[in-house]
Amino acid sequence: MKVYLDNAATTPVDKEVFEAMKPYFSEKYGNASSLHSLGRQAREVLEQSRDTIKKKLNAKNHNLIFTSSGTESNNLAIKGIALANKDNNKNNFVSSRIEHGCVLHSLRWLKTQGYKTTWLHVNKEGFISLQDLNESITKNTLLVSIVHGNNEIGTLQDIKEIGKICHDKNVLFHTDACQSFTKTPINLQKQNIDLLTINSHKIYGPKGVGALLIRDGIELEPLLSGGGHEFGLRSSTENIPGIVGFAKAIESIKEQDIEKMRLLRDMLIKGALEIKETWLNGTENNNRRLCNIANISFKKVEGESIILHLDNKGIQASTGSACASKSLHPSHVLGAIGLKPEDSHGSVRFSLGKYNTKEEIEYTISNLKEIIEKLRKISPFK
């Protein structure tokens, strides 16, 4: 049996999404900046796709800029805000210790340019303190960037309240919603979000497409110089097949899929926690975590060994975020919630998708129990 439980890394392209994309590779292949009929055809579907995604987010007061990825969108949001405001006295950013690596590295790069970052701690469940956030914002704060749904432990921050605090203090708020988009409601009219990052390949769309939504009136400095595409903020010929797939993909997840993932996630957690000396990382509050992520620690076992043994049984999972899974360093997210390095190394992230079945989860639990028992017998950790 083949069981794919690494959907937080990427999802398979939905068949309907693939079919929607196909004509734009070989038949409707125009450049959206061209004036002829093929170009106008590409421009029309580009704007239709933009409107479809904006409607999903109720983004009436935001522009949507297509990018190549969530990473590019996060870089554009953070660096673009900094560069556009380099002449004023606001040089401080506020972020959390459990952000995606691209946010962490963007803020570290800004440090080399003279900017500062206030790093918010999280509790053992992965939540920031709203009081800490409120107290961390000063007259020099330019932007707050807090991830919505964490890609390793699934914790969902209260972005509405975070946004309210930011707006009350006249500070911009950006959130990375790549993992949460379509899995939990996001309403830009009601949630006080100035800048929002999303991408396609986490929602059964193609890789290589992302977007940044920017509230009207906010100025960003482009990171790319070129022909002035995407309202002058992201020069590069638009990836029309990918954009068409992105827009189609937001229709691919239904409410019944969310509930199915939630039930299978809880089934997997229950079965895994029947193994001695294991625990769930993150929160147990179903209303405050993603429907599809279960991060579990197994005492006295190496996560890499678990992953390889699972793979031999046809089960794909991850030791952490896919972007950092080749690193021997312990997860910064698990460290931030208080895990010791040796316990972080014994953690596995299972991330479910809409195609998973009850039979697959039963198969996974059965094999997981056998694998942990086998590895503990030969483990040097006693």
C-alpha cells in the first residue's frame, strides 16, 4: 500500500486542475502583455483567475500580485515594506520564533541593512502571547509578521486579534497563510490583514505559483527590475498555466474534505499515542489547529530512522518542514515550544490530504507501532 502523508510539503495536482491548465501550455500560449489576440486571451484568463482568488478571500480592498511561490511573496512583503520606508524612522519588525524559514531569513537579511527584529516567544502549544505582542510594538515598529497556520505543528494563531492590535497601533500586519488557505476561513475584510501570502502547491495546484495580497494604499519596493508586470511590483512574464491552475485549485477542497482530514488526523493521533512514551506537539484544541497536521514525538528513537522505515512500507511522512528536512539541526519550531534537541530529533510530522483514506491510516498506525518497537530495541538511548 502507498500512503502519502506529507501534504504540508506539497500536494498532488488535482485532476480537474491539471485539465484546466493543459490548454495554456500548447494552444492558448500567449503572453499576457502582448496586444494580439493570443495575448489578450492570456490577459483575460489572468484577470479572471485574479478575481477568483480575491473573491475566495473577500479581498475587496486588496490588490493581488502573482509570484513564483510563498517564499517570494514573503520576501516581497517583508523586504518590499522595508525598502519602501527606508527614509522614515520606523526600522523595527516584530515576528515570532516559529515562522517559516523564508521569513526568518528575510528578517535576518534586513538586520544586515540596519533593521531590527523583536522576536516573540510562543508557549508550549505554539501560540504567541497577545499581551507580549501589544507590548512589543513601539513607535519604531513598521511591520508585524506572524504565520497563520504553522507548517510543522499546525497551530493556528488568532490573526483577527493580532491584526486588531496592529491596526490600533497604526502598524502594518502581514501573515503567511500558505498552510491555512482553504483549510480554515480567511476574510480580508474582517480579519485586519494588510498583507497576505498564499501559494498553489499546498492546495492541489501546481508548484511555482504564489500570490501576495496587499491592502490598497500600501507601498512596496519591487525586488525585481524589469518590464513592470503585476502593477509594477513583480516584473516577469506571468505563468499563465500555473495561475489558471491556482485559481482552479481553490475549488478543489470542499468542506467535507476538511472534515474528513480532521477525522483521519484525530484517528492517526489516537493510534500513535497508544505507543508508550509518545506525545502530540502543538495544541489539542481542534478550533486552533490545522485540520491536517499531526506532529508526534517518539522518545528514544531518531525521526530519520522512523521516516526511512515508514518509507520502506510505502508511507511518506516528514521529520519537519520539507524546506529543512535535510538539515541535521533540530527543528527551530519544536525548540521554540520547549522540546529538548534529542526529543525534536525523535519527532515526525504527518500531514494528511483529501485523498487519504481510513484504510491508509489504519495501515500507518499498524506499521508505526511495529517500527517504533523495533527501533527502540536497537536504540542507544535508554
